[in-house]
Amino acid sequence: MPNVLFICSLNESRSPTAETIYKGRLNTVVKSAGTEANARIHLSAKLVLWADVIFAMEKENKERLVERFPLETLEKDIIILNIADKYQLMAPELIDRIKETAGPYMDEYCG
């Protein structure tokens, strides 16, 4: 059962929306976190180690992740979705964008 982690900056809109979309998926465990100090749920080494695949909403999120957790991310698959921080939580446009970008990878990793 793959463990999937979605990350964004504050864990307020993008990554929690992705978590909500995919957390009911059979044989998959999904969590989300933010890379910033004031994130709703803070990214931790424990979460990074737990994840089999990590989806970063933007290039900057991946850079911050690798900078903060260089050893923990060495063997991790980290996919950048290129979803800008311009959406509200569960906005239909955000849901569509996440499904469009993450969907094929979710099918590949999670079946």
C-alpha cells in the first residue's frame, strides 16, 4: 500500500485539496503538509520518510523539501505538479488541475 504525501507552502488550499481528493482511494494512504514555518500541518522528517512518493505543488516546494531534508529525500520520488498558489480550498478549478496533473502518477504508483 503506497504512502502518498502532497506538499505546498502553507497546507491551506492545494495540498489539503489533493489529500481530500485521493484519501479515499483503495490501497493508498494520503497525507499533506506545508513547507513554511506557519503551515497548518508542518512538514517533518518523519512524514518524508513515511512517504513512498511526494507530490510538490511547485518547484519551490520541492527545493525547500530537499534543502530541509537532504538525507530523507535521497531515494524519494518527488514529482512537481506546477500548480500555482492561486486557488481556494476545494475550488473546482483546483480539483480539476490536481486530477489532471497528479492523476496519471497516482494511477502509476497506486494502481
